Amino acid sequence: MLLCLPRPGNAQSIEFQPREHPQQEWSWLSTESWSIKGHRIVKLGPLKLRDRSFDDRSSHSCAARIAALKGTAVADLRIQCERAESTEGNKTRQLPVTGFEVRGLGVGAEREFKTAQGRRLKKAQRAFFARHFRDRDPQEQDPMEFLLPEGAVSPGDSWSMDLVEIQDWFGPDRFTINLDLSHARVSLDEVLIRHDEPFARLVFSVLIVPATIRDGEFKEARMALEGTVLLPLRGDLPYMELELATTMRFVGKVRAKGLRVSLDIDTQSEGSSSRLPVP
């Protein structure tokens, strides 16, 4: 049951229930809208392979329903896309998934996507559904859980995320985090009713500064995330609303496909993602 206790000063105290495993027949409307802009320079020795500025946008709206489980993991996900488009510069195109009904069969990273009739999708269509509807593997932690506090909190309270857990989630074989220069903090902004259920709005700020990266070295590297997320207090609801702004800066060298290339990357992205009840 939801814990809701009074605190001094009449501040409302709430506690998040543990996040539950997916439930068969869960359904939601998945909506995303993102923009990313920046500049990327790639050099091989003195030779400049790429020097590109970009300003891209993408959005989609698709309904999803869990049709079957395997143990506690989704094994059959039904998807119907209402709208999907992308914009590069001034050119907007409709992605070839609008109006499609698709089945995602399999667990986690092994999920494969076909039409509702079982026919093979084109490569670009498979890539779209894999990017947006292929679940993490069952043993992987939901990154939203990093935001949740331990125990009861009230509006105005704040707490730290565990940077070591975040590093383990990314994979320490990919990079390690400089724990002295990095930080990750969350605060409870407000509690409100959405869809007849109590939700909490969390505000978070994360700065990740690597100490090492795999197959590379750097002069400058950092990733900053600022955002808000609306999450249900009940752990058995799949809904959420996220707004996020990310900046990334990297100057250094990495080894890719046997070649050692120099990178100078500066990007800014912002947007929103939500999973809400199907109207």
C-alpha cells in the first residue's frame, strides 16, 4: 500500500513502492520528441575525415500492449504506430512505420520485430522498432530506479544517486567515472494526481566525468544531464513522463575498426518521452 504520513509543517510524506515486473495486458501510448544539434570533427592523423554541424529532430507516437510474458519478462509486445517522422536541417520525412501494426517477439536484446501477420520488415523499419521498443535484458536495472529514494521523502527533500551503480550500469569495461568530479542528485518537487493515481515529480542533475575510457584517451570529456520525471508511486504502473536536456563534450582519441582517430565532439540534445494510458 502507498505510505503517506504527515511530517512537521504539514509537508506530505510519500514513499515509492518497489518497481514491479511487467504485467500482461499492460498498455500505454509511447510518445517521444527529441532534438540534437552540435558539431563533430573526425581526423585520422592530419587528415580530416569529417567536419559536420547538425541540427536534427525526431518524434513518434505509438501504442503498445504486452500480449505475453516469459517468466517476468515481456515476450510478445504488440505495437501500432500512429506517427513517426524525422527532420535533418530543413527537410522533414515521414518514417516508413506510420500505420504499421508490429509484433516484437522475444526477450530483451533478443527481441525481433515482424508485421502483425508475421512478415519480415525492411531494415529501416526493424531499426526503428529495435531502437524504441527492444527492452533491456531482464537482469539489467531500469535506469529510472537510480532516481528513487530509500524510504519516505517530502517535497523539497533531495538525495544523491549512486555513481558506482550508474558506472556498473554503463559497464566499467566501457569507461570508469571520476567520482571526485562527477555528481548525481535528485529532489522531490511535488506530489500530484494524474490518471486518478498519485505521481511524484522528481528533478535531477547529473554530471559524468570519465576517469578512463576503453581504447582511448582524452583531453576533455563530460556529459551533463538535467531533467524532470513524473513517476507513479505505485510500482505496478508502467507510466512516466520525462523531460531531459543533455550536453556532451569530448576531445581525444579512440580506436575504432583498427584505426586510431581523433574526435572533437560537442552536442546538445533536449526533448521529452512519455508512456501514458492509451486514450
